[in-house]
Amino acid sequence: MHRVVVLALDGVIPFELSLASRLFGAATDAADRPLYEVITCSPGGRPVRTTADFAVLPDHDLAVLATADTVVIPAAEEYTEITDAERMPADLRRALALIRPETRIVSICIASYVLAAAGLLDGREATTHWRHAARFQRLYPRIRVDAEVLFVDAGRVLTSAGAAAGVDLCLHLVRRDHGSAVANQVARRCVVPPWREGGQAQYVERPVPAPADTGTAPTRAWALTRLHEPLQLDDLAGHAGMSRRTFTRRFRAETGVSPGRWLAAQRMDLARHLLETTDHPVDRVARTAGFGTAASLRQHLHTALGVSPHAYRRTFAHTP
């Protein structure tokens, strides 16, 4: 069974601390057997002070980090003070030293500072809470910071934005490990959306737009029924009755991403769903999802997940 170990240190934020246990713990197979073992550790297995008016008492010490398949580091307020490797607390140094090279590491919100200080994000794309993104980029210029997305999957190392984006990232990992059907089941059990459109740009503080400055939702709904068509920006803007420039601005303001990026994500989600739930030939899946050809789908899927359509289907298909 895949073991997820959550690292709890003083100052941890309770919501972020609970995410892995709640979401991975809700993932089960067809026989309702758990797919993950989730355990929490602290230095010496001692009680951990949270940012709320209570402490938590993990059942394990740091030694279990050496047995983890995935390590989750939830946010703690003090992590933003880690501006270089020298400022990393001793407990964090000991914890990171125990993690095996092949172990997957996940940061929730500002826990990205931990991964950055350890050099694990050098040369990679990453994200963090939008309020800290500019400072984070200044402190760690070797990281390609994307402040618009909810999470970044850089392979072995994954980072999420604000607190609730940790939900999105955990669901993404369940989807990556076991397919959309299991991830959707987890989302239903936890009563959260299985996939949120857009990125954290939509949550950045800004003046509330006037009613005239909104209105791309009907066009998004329209586009979802026409993913098989070669939709262009002009098609979307025309449906919305806006100029290209106005439509692009309003679309990004509402979703946090560009129209092209949103379309690509919807097409990939549909292609994965069809590969998992049907026996349609790959050519047909590609056409239905709007990729046109099997070669195009193969390229996009390999870029996104590192696998071919056939390999993805072998792993995640759940047809009768």
C-alpha cells in the first residue's frame, strides 16, 4: 500500500495538516479497501503546537519519513522566514535528510519555502500562495514561479497555492495514481469539486468587477459541448459577443487562465475520461476530445503525464 507521511512541526496550520489524511484516506478500490496509508509524524513523536488554540499529538516520530512513498509538508506560519538554507530549523533539516531520493514530496501553500530552501525546486516550475509569490521569486530566482495556477506537478516534487489548493493537489495525485474514477469518488465523499476551473489568479484581491465586466460562463458551457471542433479565440469571442481583446481579458479575470490554456485542460480531461471509461480506438478519442489525430493526443498526453494513450488506458481503464 502507498504510504503517505505528513510532517507536522510547531506552528502548523490545522486545515493544511488535515488535508492528506482526509483526502487520501477517502480513496478506496472497488472492494472498498484503502489505497493509501496516511500517517503523521513529528520530532520525537511529541505534541505539535498549531496556529489554533490546540495542539496535536502524532503517533509517529521522524523515522517513518524513511518509509514514505509520498511526504506531505503542510504550511506553518514560520516557513516564510526560511529565506535560505541557513535559516532552516534543525528539525526540518533532520526530517528532509530522512526522505529517500525517490520519494514524492508535496508542499501545501507556503511550505514551498521549505522545498525551495532545500534546493528541491531549483530549475523547476513551482507555485505558492499568490500573496507570497513575488517575494518567493525574488528569494529563489532559480525557481520558475507560476503565481496563477492552483498547483504545479513537477514530477517528484509538487507544490500547491493557498490552503484549499491543497485539496486540488491531493485530488490530482489520486487521479495520477489511480485515475479519474477514484479521484471523483474521493471528491464526492469529501463533498468538494473534483476539478476546479482556472487558477489562483481569480482569488487575488482586486476590485469587484461591475456586472458588465463579466459573462464568459455561457461561452465556457457552450465550448464544453464542442471540444471536438477546432475552436479558435475568434469563435469563443464571437459567441460571447465581445472583441478578442475584451473576451481574453474577461476570461482570464473570471478563470485565472487564458482561453487557450483552459481549452487544452478541458480536452485533456475529456481524453483521459474516454481512455478510462471506453474502448474507443485512440484515433476516435483524439477526434472526440479535439486533438484531431492520435499523434497529437499522444504528444499532449506524454507532455502532461509522461505516458502514451495505450499505457494510460492499461493503467486506469475501468470498463466492465
